[in-house]
Amino acid sequence: TMTTKHTPATPLPYKYLRDEGQFIVDANQQIVAEIPCQGVPKNHGDYIVHSANAYPRNIALLKKIMRIYTNAASGARFAEQFPAADVRALLRELGEDA
């Protein structure tokens, strides 16, 4: 089980400078990564930036789902479609307390 918290060390949102050397920069315009120019499709940078920027929203939603489980009225119905063990496992995989 992975327990390392995977949050960026530099501030989000990230931005992909596709036409300026294929750099990924943070909110302060500091370079955090460079996509190799040889043989790598440019959309790799788009995917990396999209994933990094979506991370905080994904964690917030998963934590909200876990709070629903604590409500007896809605929790039982909700758990039928979204097993708590699956949500906890995903939070742990993302390095969050579950």
C-alpha cells in the first residue's frame, strides 16, 4: 500500500509551454519539467499538466465521498454504487489519509 503523499512541491496550476521549448511551468512560471523534443508526441505535456491540475479536485471529491459514508441515511444507498473500500484504496494510492 502506497502512503506517500503525492502533491506537487511547486504551486499549481501548471501550464504547458508547447511552442516555447516544450516546458511545463508552475504558477510562478518556474520550469518544473521539459518534454523531450525527439520522438515524443506534444500531447504528452497536455496530459501531464491536465493530470497535475486535476489532482487537488480529485482528492477533494474523494474526501467528500468518504464524508457521505458517515451519514447513515445517504451512506447506505451510496455505498451500493461506490464501495468505501474502493474509495479508501484510491485515496491511499494517492498518498492521502483514508
